[in-house]
Amino acid sequence: MPRTRTPVVTGWFAGEGDDFTLLGTRCSACASVFFPREDSHCRNPGCDCGDLAEIPLSRRGRVWSYTDGRYRPPSPYVTDPELPWEPYTLIAVELAAERIVVLGQAVPGVTVADLAVGDEVEVVPGVLHEDGETVWTTWHWRPTGVTA
Ligand SMILES: [Zn+2]
């Protein structure tokens, strides 16, 4: 039986292949961009507007920082407590147009030894976790080969 593909978090990303993007929100007054999306009020302390619209974020950014996770991450990451924890690589990516830093896991197989601050990465669909009925989807960052 085919398993359903379900986003691990609803509304944070959309699309497939080259159309895959993260979804943030942008304040119509001050143009601040939020990811994770902020839908209730602008978090800019100097702005009292409440009009936030969904926008796709830039698909490419630059490595701002990175590390590897040797502990089991907290929610919303879904892990199977029955399985041993597999280390993963976590990248903080600076999106220049939005002026924000977005965290995410690197695609499988990329380790901290493969990364340098300033390298270009792009967002791609990824699988966070699978069980008998569901493939839990997420986003991953993949190096483009353009280095700092
Ligand atoms: Zn604002």
C-alpha cells in the first residue's frame, strides 16, 4: 500500500522539485519577513501593523553557520524513540533578500567536513522520517557547489 506523504509541519513549505520553496510571511508595513511564518502580528517592535502575507522564500542562500546534531532534536522534528539516533548536519542559511537566517538539515550524506561559511546551498524536498503508513516530508539544504 502506498504511504501518504505528509509535511512534518503544515504551511512551512510547498511545491515539488524546482518549484519547492519554504513559505514565510511578510509584513505589508515594514516588509520584515518571518520564518517560521508569523501569521498573527508583526514581530518588529517598531511596527504595529498586523497585515502579514504568505511569500515563497528565496530557494538559495549562503551558509551562515553549521554544526552536527548528535542528540535527538525536539518537536516539530519527528523521531522514532525505538531507533538509535543518527547524527545529522544542521545548517543555518542566510537568505540575503529576506535578511533572515533559516535553519535546516543538510541533505543526507553531507557532513560538516563538506561545508564552509559562505558556501551556496539550495532548498530541496527531504524526508525526515518514515513509518508504516506515512512519509514525513521536510526541507533540506543541498550545497550547489558554489563555494565562498
Ligand atoms: Zn511590520
